[in-house]
Amino acid sequence: MAREKKIDMVILGLLFHEDLTGYDIKKRIDGAISFFWKGSFGNIYPSLKDMQTRKLIQSSDTSVGGREKITYHITEEGKEALKEWLNEDLAINELRYETLLKLFFSGAGSRKTALHNIENFEKQIKTDLELLKVYCKNLENNMKNEDHLYYYLTVTFGIDSYEAYLKWCTKAKKMLRLEAR
Amino acid sequence: MAREKKIDMVILGLLFHEDLTGYDIKKRIDGAISFFWKGSFGNIYPSLKDMQTRKLIQSSDTSVGGREKITYHITEEGKEALKEWLNEDLAINELRYETLLKLFFSGAGSRKTALHNIENFEKQIKTDLELLKVYCKNLENNMKNEDHLYYYLTVTFGIDSYEAYLKWCTKAKKMLRLEAR
DNA sequence: ATCAGCATGTAAGGCGTTACATGATTCA
DNA sequence: TGAATCATGTAACGCCTTACATGCTGAT
């Protein structure tokens, strides 16, 4: 069982529900998924070609007029590959926060810089949290199928952790302002 | 102001406090830093060579007996580069959690698989949280300088977010077990 | 004696991003 | 008419990981 490229799994996961073009796939990834996974045309299109030769997906020309359009469809083999991945125990969870890196090394700078970096982080998180809450509300009003439950869980993961981040920001700012300088 | 490679900044940050060998640097990164940033010999050694030619660091041969040993020291230019980076507003914060990806697409699998994946995640987080708490306790008993405050803040970030993750795990498991199937 | 840990480094490959290149269509 | 969006793709580059290659030293 070869280690699959993750972008392949994202695409198979999306195609499991509906046929999509590469462009559509990019848009889907840029939605709620982007909080825990990213994708770009530069890896989506090559992955589509590759998975087609491996018979995990099939394409059909759905061009409209002069506008080229290729719609992809998942095959039974593709569904199998997706399920296999879901059943694998290994999951790589990585966090790379440059803000924390900067904070860790802030002894080389100043309290002011450290505070400023935390404030920037806080602002970004607040913006993203708003968006996640919109996704969450939309899901709550539309919990019709099994899939929505899974979407809901990933969204609440984002909300819960971002709220924890914000509480930490408040604490951290307080410490940086109050601790003897 | 060229975008600096992050591994360079990690190394400069560490060398700001003490002279170190490449091997030492790897060990430091594998400690508390590894929760938000990683490094490997494969990028540490080339970075050291590169930063030496750019005069951000200096090396001295500190071999003991037949064992080769090169100790690096940060230069004034190196300190400047580090401070510049700390003062840049841009910070890239990325989270890539394969567990969430699997959960998002669990409609293609089963509740059992989804639960299993969450349990694996929970186990990993619990282990990591224990370690973070040890770091935290060590820091609390040894808050002698400014740097320790920054280390403490990054460690509490980890603790706070991991505790939020665990609460979410409990909620998520409950939902997966109770919701109509 | 042997194994874990100290110590340096290279090579190949994987994976992804950014920028570029091209062109059609829709809507203001 | 021009901009935004739809739509596909390639090329170059960056960065990192994994595996490999080598050898010394200290502890058991």
C-alpha cells in the first residue's frame, strides 16, 4: 500500500460526492477545507492527469462553446483507494506557526515587537474565526445528511481551537505588559 | 529585504543565546520548538554553510581528539538579520492535519472508521500534552530571565490548544456515537 | 566487544508554490 | 470595452525529508 499523495485523497474525497472540473476542485479546497489543507492549480492539474492514468478517475469533455472544460468522475478503484486511506492508521498532523517561532526568539527583540506579533496573529485569527462561524451556521441550518455531520465536526474543531488561541492571546498580552521589564 | 528561509531564522535564534554545533542545533529543535517548527540535518547543515558565506555566522573548529566538531557563533550581521525578521509583520501560520482531512471525507467510510481516527488523534495529543506540561513545569521553576517568559508563552500556547483539542475529541466522539445512524 | 550517542555531511526525490501563458465568456 | 471570472496547463524554483555514507567515543 504505497503512501498516497494527500492532494490525491482530497480530490478523490471531493469526487466521491460529485463530478467536478479541476477549477471546481480548487474552489472547493479554498472553502472550509483550506483551514486544514491547501491546494493549488500547480498540484491539482498534474494530480488529475496522474490519477487518470492510474484509473482512479475518468474524464469527460464537457466544453461549452469554445471554453474548454474537463469534468472528472471517480471510478470504483478510486473509491477503493479513498477508503483504504481512510482506514490507514497513520495520519500526519503538522502545525507550522511562524508567529510562535518569532515569539520563542523574541528575547533577541523587544517586548513591543513580541506584543505586535501577537496582535497581528490575534487579528488574523479573529477574521478566520468569523468565517468559520458562518460555515458553522450554514451547516446547522442544513444538517440533512451524514456528510454534513463530518463537515460540522471539522468546522467546530476550527472554532474551538481558534477560540482557545484568542484566550491565549489575551493572557499572553497581559503577561507581556505586566511582567517586570 | 529578501524573504529569509525559516530554518535560517531558527538557527540564528538559537545562536543568539549560545554557540552551538549543527548537532546541538538539531537537538534544540527537537525539544519544545518541534511543536511548532521542525528541522532536519538535511536542511540544517546546508543552511549553516550558506549563512557562513553570507557572514551571518562564523565557525570555529572545536574538534576533540579525532571527533570532528564545528561550533558556530552569530555575527552582528546575523543578529541584525534576526531582528529584521522579528520586526517583519508577515508571519505564515499553517496547519495541516491529515486527521481532519480524513474526518471531512468520512462520508466515504464509516462511523467506526471516523471514531477510530479521532481516537488515534486523541491518543497522540494526550502524549504530546504530557510532554508540554513537563516543559511548562520546568520553566515555572526556572523563570529567571526574559527568554524564559517567551519559552513559557509558546509552551502554554501548545497546552491551551491541545486541551481544546481534547475537549473537542470528547464532543466529537459523543456526536458520532449518538447521532441517528 | 558492541551499541548508543556524538558528529558531519550528501544525494535523490517529493511535494508544493508562484508565476507565467493562453484563451473564452459574462456582466457592468 | 474592459474587468472579473471561468478554465486549463507548464516551468522554475524552493524547501524539506529520507536515506545513505562515514567515523569517533563512552558506557555497559
